[in-house]
Amino acid sequence: MRLVPFVLVALAGVAGAVPKLPAHYATLFDPKATWKYETARADSSKPEPDATCKVARTVTIGKVTASEVTCDRELPIAGVYLAMPQGLYRSGGAFPATADDIGDVSMHQLLIQAKPKPTAKQITKYAPTTPITKEVTTFGVRREGTMWCWYRTTERGKKYRNTDTLCFSGGVAHGLDNGLAFRVR
């Protein structure tokens, strides 16, 4: 008789309880979370439709919690996120069902560390075009007020510059992707 309650408690702990996650991205793993975004295109005066995104499903496998965020229109927020001890990652694959589906951490893009700090890394490539075009990509993490932001800026020659940003404050608070700005209402 005493063994049955122990077994039930032990199984409940194995069933995938969500570990405590850092506040700057914890809401991305809340199965009840929904965000409404206003959107605008930097190069247009035409109004853009609002978007609604939500956490569609979550699962905890070992020390990794996965979340799939879906949106009712195309936004870079949609996708699979992984909370690992090191921080928040954007998955390089489909929503995981097993530890094998998660694979090695190098398969995923680190967005924000669990204990964030400002970082920047620059990569220079030369495109095999005529004339040869230099492409410089800078990416990292920066603080904006109370938020932590992942960013990537690509410059190609003197005429092309693109910046992608995702800023986190509980979930994705705002961002920029190929000229489309979005902000939580």
C-alpha cells in the first residue's frame, strides 16, 4: 500500500515537469501563452495586418524543454524553441518527440543565454561574383531597456544592409525581419 503513492509521485516527476526557466524567455514555454502583434513594413506606407501567435505545444525531455510557436501569418517568431541549461535556442529541425530528435546543441542556434550578457561576433565572407562582393555579418546579444535582444546584421557592398532582431521580455516582445517590424500590442 505504501509503495503505490511513491510510484505515482516518481512517475509524475518523470513525466516532463517544466523546469524553472529564465524570466526573459519563460513565456515562450507557457502552453497558455498568446501574443497579438502590430506589424509595419519599413519601406511602405500601406498598413500591415496584425498577427496573433501562440504556444501550440510544449514537451520536456530530460534537461531540454521544447516549444512550438505558431502564428496566423508569416512572422519570424513562429518555429521551435529549445530551453536548455545554457539558454534559449532556435531549433534547426522539427518539434522533438525524443532526445534523439533534439540531437547535439550545435544543430541549433543560440539566441539568448540563460544568464545573458552583451556579445558580438563578426563573420566576413567574399561572394564569388564579379566584382567580388564583401559580405559582413555581425550577430550577438544586446540589452534594450529591460529586454535582451538577439540580432544579426548583414552588409553587402555599400548598398545592401539587413537587420534581423528578436527582443525577449517573457516572450518575444518585438523584432525586425527583412524590413517587417513587429511589436506586442
